[in-house]
Amino acid sequence: MEIGDRFTGKKITVMGLGLLGRARGDALFLARHGAELIITDLKSEEQLASSIAEFSAFPSVRFVLGEHRIEDFKGRDFVLKAAGVPNDSIYLQTAREEGTPVVMSASWFAEVSGVRVLGITGTRGKSTVTHMLNAIFEKAGRKVLLGGNVQGVSTLAFLDEVTPEHVAILELDSWQLQGFGEAKMSPHLSVFTTFFPDHLNYYPSMEEYLADKASIFLYQKPGETLVLGAQAEPLVTPTYGDVIPSSVQVVAETDLPSDWTLRVLGAHNRYNAALARAAALVEGIDETVIRAALEGFGGVPGRLELVRSINGIEVYNDTNSTTPDATLAAIQALTEAGKPIILIMGGSDKGIDMQPLIAKLPDLKKVVLLAGTGSEKIGGDMKTTLEAAVDEAFLHAAPGDAILFSPAFASFGMFTNEYDRGEKFNSYIDTKA
């Protein structure tokens, strides 16, 4: 029996379709393999039109939009929940009370496929470390599947192509790790990069945020490894020291050989590279291959991405910096490179202390604010369009300067998500002479 055949005829409720493509891909995979789906989302049919259109060929798929209904969570074989759905939702409680497994894409893939999984989490650095590891594995000629929190990628759909020779490298945010916690499983090799305040508009406390993150190592078996970043270690071990695996490796920026020269800027990226190196060594990859891959690594789109140089002005897209700590890291990297900075920032409040970033703003050449509930904490004139903010930044920029788009806040309100925000930024920069 093919792996996908196990879903044929199963009654599955998909809670949350969204617009990023991951959940849509999961649902399409299940529909192709004959599952009977109810797809329910609080967004309207109009809002989800682009996602819904692809399901017209599947009569076994039914949509319930603009609401969730208790009856759609009863009598089901599985409930597949999307990232960001509250774990204590009354609808999920209904399913659990009936004994229905509540699953998530990345953990369900790991459970069904049985392949070796490398999982990477952390408040900052998880995307970069994930893509660094992918570059290393590809350089080593290993068969790899890159998924988890990757835009447009359905991890569950990897079940159509996975073989025992594959290794899955999964970027896992705190929400996806809820799925691993629910399944009481952890990746075979786990990387925990950093831990900073984030998502406090979702989590009641940092302790609860950490509790979800901890699933990256909480269920590891003897002999499995946790690579723990030195920044996160003193925040993680006081709570979880008794259950951290004995094979833990604590890694600092200084663990990257000093003569390795990276293309990506900043001390934070040397730290990321040190973590990727440590994980790759655990996986038996030769250090010469690791070095070649890391020194050739050009970065991840939307993370201190050099978009263009225009008349001597370098333009960086750092849209995925949705916390003040991430924006501070970008500022530090460009400051170390000797660049005067015009910062474009602002967006929707996440309940995070902004004071360390606010204290740094007077050191910059210019700060341009996008409108949003978070921007109101900064004060001053706010631009109501991205185009107006970019135009204002160029008015103050001179050759040798850097325009840094690093919002420090969530994208809600003005944009669909941070990817939409970054794409719109790059598109507008492309119009500049």
C-alpha cells in the first residue's frame, strides 16, 4: 500500500486554509488521495477565493467559511489544524473528547513517513539555520526535503515523494511544535536557536510560549541530539534541565572557525552558521563540505536580503523581522558594515517591549514609520502606504547609505502577511531608477 492510500475514505476536518499555500497544499494532498474533507475557516469565501479555486475537481471536499461549527468536529477520523489556531479552541476540545486525533502537517508527516527528521526552532534564526542546513545537505549530495514553516510548501505532500534515503529538514515555529507535542514526539536531531519575547498577542506568558517550543526536544529518545544555542540555553535549562537530552550540544558564535568568511552579514549570522555546522557534523557531513556550503550561502529572501543597489544606496528587505530583537540584529549587522541606516519600520502590535529598539533609533540617520497599532508606540508621523514610506526613505538617502526595511512588528492590517509585505516592497523597489 502506498503511503497516501491510508487517507482514502478518511473523514478529515481541515481547520484553517489560509493564504500562504501550506495548508492549501496539505488539503489538496488529502483530496487527491480520496479523503472526505470539511475545510473550515473564519475567513470568507471572497477572502479565500484564490485558495478555494483549486478544489473544484474534488466533489469530496466541502467548505464551511466565515465560521466554525461544532458539528464539523464530531464523527471525524482526524482534525488537521493550521498554525496559529488556538490550541484550547472549543472545537478542538470537542474533537479530543470524541477521541479524534488533532494533527498538524509537519508532525503528521514525520509520524507517517518514518524518515529521519532534523527540526529547527527559535524566535530568531530558525529560517536561516534551516536553509543553511539544506544548503549543506545538498552540497553533500544527500536527498533532502525542506519543509515546515516554508512559504508555499506543504510538508504533508512530501509523502508522495519521500523515500527511506531522504532526510527531512523542517523549520518549526511554536505553533507547528504544538503538533509534535500532541503526538508526543520530537525530531531526531533538534536545533533550538534563540529565545526572545514574541507572539505575546497569542501566548498569555513567555512560559507558555516556551512550553510549545520545548516540544522540539521534550520527546527525544536516548542517542538523539539537541543543538542548543548559547543565547537560548540559560532561558531553557532552568525550566527543562531535567528533560534536556544528555547528548545536548551548546553552541555559541565563537564555535564557527574565525577564518570562515560568510556572504551574509552580521554576528547573528555567524551564530546561525555555527549552529548549522554543529548539526551537520552530528549528521556525519565532512567539515570541508560544510565550510564550502556556508561560505557560499547567500541568505534567505526577506531576511536582511540585499535587493538592489541604486545610485550607491543599498536596499535591504528584512520583512521577516517581526520583533524588535530581530530588527536590532539587522541594525547591528549594517552598523558593523559601516552603513548609515535609513530604517523603514512599523506595523501591528504583538505585545512586546519596544524600549531597547526605541533607545537605538536616535543613532540612525532616519526612521520612517508605517502606520499600525505597534507604530503608535514609537510616535511621530506615520505613512499609510508602503510606497510613501519608501519614497520618504530615498529622500533622505545618499550614496553609501543603506535603506533597511525591517518592520519589527507583525504585518496585519496593511498586508496579508509578512511575505506579502516583502513582495510588495521588492516590487516597488524594482520600479526605482
